[in-house]
Amino acid sequence: MSVTVLYAGAEASTPGALAAVTGTPVVTGPRGLAPYLDQATGADAPLIVLPSGTDRDLTSVTQAAQTLQWAQRSGAQVVLGPSLIDATRAIAEMRRHLRDARGKDAVLFLARTVDPFADAELLRRVRLARQFSEDLEVEVAFEGSWPTPEQARERLRRLGASTVVEIRADLAVGEDIGTAVPLFRASALTTAVERASHTALHLLRDHHDDGIAAGLLADHATGFAHSHGDADHHHGHGHPHAHGQGHEHGHGHGHPHDHSHDHPHSHHH
């Protein structure tokens, strides 16, 4: 017995519709978790929290982890599961949509903006998804940032594209997304919730891993500060990283590096 809740960040901009599609409650911030914590504690069951994104919005994962760490201190049994969808799965799904769009002029992938790093990560994924679709014109646009959907549509118009398929590149679903096609079918999202919950419980019961330590470090490798340009950033970074990034070095060196492009978390296995 356990209680599962989806934690929506910027990648799940239609929480109500996502809850309806998956049959799982969706919260949009720390406060929303309170009733489910009570429910889990009352049932003496663990509360499983799943970041509802495609593993791009790492800040949201870290926020969820911080909230659960706080809840844990008050004695609750909690576990932070993996993001609903990982990069590999998201790319495969974009590729499927591009295949389905053969015969059309263009595809426009739409997403709610998250932050510059998460948005850049989406461009990387779209480029990988496009690898075998050179003949299709593909644009990416961000609600709340640039290029905006309007700018992208205008650009496609100027290129002479008359049949454009619009596809969500995040987890927005339901009527609010207008004529855009959701990235995942409803059944795939439901399965993803079941799979992520199962993984979370397995980690908790068999490995005594509540996912929180890895979650707290999720956004550690993203952001401008990580290029080590500022001297202040070096304090406290003498620890080896144990979170599955495959590099065991303290952070006292001076070369800029950025592992935000591909960091498998230790909790994906």
C-alpha cells in the first residue's frame, strides 16, 4: 500500500488535465503535498512523489526533494521517484511524431519555458530526434520565452510551409493545449506513472534509498554558476560526487565545464 502523487513543475503546465489522464493526483508545489502526507501517514504507507516532467526541469526535482526532506523530519515515510519520462523516452516519442508527420511540410514542437538550460536541453533532444527526418522543417518554440510560438509560426509561413503539425514537447495535455498534439498518449502516461512508482518502491524497500539525496543534487550541474567563473563558488565543493555522474573529483579546479548535457542520475536503473 502506498500513496502516489505527481509533482508538477513547468513541464506539466496542465496539472488538472494530467491528473485526469493518469488518474493520479497532481500537486503544483510544496503546500499541495500536505493532505497526501497526512493520508499516507494515516495509512502507515509511504508517500511516493514523482516529478512530472521529462527530466529537463531539474530545479523542480530539487524543490520536490527539499520538500520531502522536510516532511521526513516530521516522521513521514516518503520517497522521491524518478521523473515520469526520461530523455531517451522523450526523444523516442518525438521521433515517432516526426515519422507520423511525413507528407506534411513542417512540425512545430511547443513547450512552456523552464529556464535557459532546460530550454537548451530540449533543442538538443529535438536535434537527436530529427536525425532521420532531414526532409521535414522542424521548429521549436517556447511559451514565455523566445522564439515564441507566434515567431515560429511566422517563420514557417515565410518558408512556405502550409501544413504544419504542432506537437507538445512537454507534458501538457488536455483541452488547454488547443490543436497541438500531446507528446505522449494517455495510456503511455498512465504506464509511466505505474513504472516510476514501482521503481521508487523498489528503491525504498530493496535498497533503502528514498531518492532524496540524488534529488537534492538534481539541479547541481545546471546553471551559469557551474562554469566556475566565480571564486566564491569553490567553497564546500571538495566532496567527491556520489550521484552517478561518473566523475570523482573535487571542484577546486579552474577549467569551466558543464555536465548539464547528459548526467544520468544514480536513481535510474
